[in-house]
Amino acid sequence: MTINGKKHLNHFSLNYPNVAIIDPPDAVERIHNRVSMLQVVNGLKIPSHNENFSIPKQIVIYDCESLSDPSNTNTLQFPVIAKPLVANGSATSHQLLVVFNTDGLNGLKSPLILQEFVNHGGVVFKVYVVGEFVQCVKRPSLPDISEEELGTLGGLLPFSQISDLTSQGHDTMHIEKAEMPPSSFVHDIANGLRRAMKLNLFNFDMIRDTSAGNRYLVIDINYFPGYAKLPSYETALTDFFWEIVHKKPSEAASLEIKECQDSSSDGRGPQLP
């Protein structure tokens, strides 16, 4: 949202204080940037579990010169996933590539994130959050890439072409057999993210490292995702909105917008570290 947009929304909120602002724009903008998006994960403090969680190793590439400098990329182990820096739901933000070796880096355009690919059994756990409502579902993901397969693959490929080149292929039996993560573990991460990000409507993608069965990695966070894919989403959303509308004004979510913020004075939103 632009500076003027924030000013208009702030003005509206002041004139109509009984209208609840569910999620402040500044908080939404944070997860539209793949650098700041996952920073919150490593700072979460949740009750102790047998499972642990973190984010994959990743680096930020701001220009093409950085891609050609080995000192910037030699900390990562191939294959890696190349993701656009902006994650705003546009078609461009979903153009993800798997890079198999250093030669593949030459075909990338900056700025972007390079994130280590972790074998995870071809299953991603999508966790949907609507206020205090949390539901986890499993969906197909990129198949595992063995050392042998990695040796035969070169350059880079878009996500859509990876499943055709691996032994797992389009088989879906592994999804049905995949064990769900413990419910209490999922809820604790979801509630921790909700409080830390000050957001109520989002989902996050989580994978389980096949080399360590109790290690989970949060790989992506999306604001106001496609809830239509979630079973009984209508009830979850209507219950949440009903609760928000019927809260006392002092309890409703408030909008906190600073009209002149150093970090967004140029209208581009939060600045990268």
C-alpha cells in the first residue's frame, strides 16, 4: 500500500472508530517481502516439543554481479530454489526455479532469494490460520532429488518440470501415507506467528526434512490465501468475522499507521536489511 493509501485508511479509521481493521497494512507488507517474511520464524518462542522448526538456509541476491561471485553462493548446497524477492500474489512472484549447479545461476534475474532445497518426501503441509482457528492439510510438493538424479540434471528448471525428471514422478501414494505433524506443534507455531506478525488471515507452508524426521522447515508465508481449498472454510471465516464485528471497539483490531516513517518514506514499503 502506498503512503497516500495508508493516509486515507488512517483517516477513515479515525472517522469511523467502530469499524474494525482486521490486519494493519504495515504487517501485511512485511510478508510481501521474502527477506522479512521468514525472519519472524527463528524468533518464535513456543512450548517444548519433540519436534523442532526453523527456516531453510538462504541468501539474498540484489544484483547480477553478486550471482557471479562464488563467495556469495558457496555457503549454499545445491540444488537451490530461486524465488523472486517480492511475494505479493502476482504471477511473477510465483515463478520459482530449481537451480542444480553453479551454471544454472547464470540464467537468473535479480533481485531474488536463493533457498536451499531440502528433500521432504514430496509433501508440503499447508497450515491455514483464521484468527484462533488453525487447520493443517497436506498437499503434493516437489519430489525428492537424489544424489544420482542431481548428477544428471543441469542448469535450472521451473517447478512444473521437476516431477517429470525424478523417480517419484506424479505418484500420489506418498501423500496419502505421509504422517501429519502433531496438532499441538502446528497450533503453537501458528499462534506464535499470528502474535508475532500481528496478522489474523494467513497460511504458511511447512515441510518435514526426510533426513531428520522431527525437523520441520517453514518455507513460505502467504497473506489471505485461497481459503476455498480449505474444507469448511466458510464456517471458519464467518465465525471469525462475526467475532470481530461483535467485539467492543476497544478490543477490536486497531490500525497503527505512522504517516511519516523513515522505512517507507519512498513509498516502497519496508526496506531490506
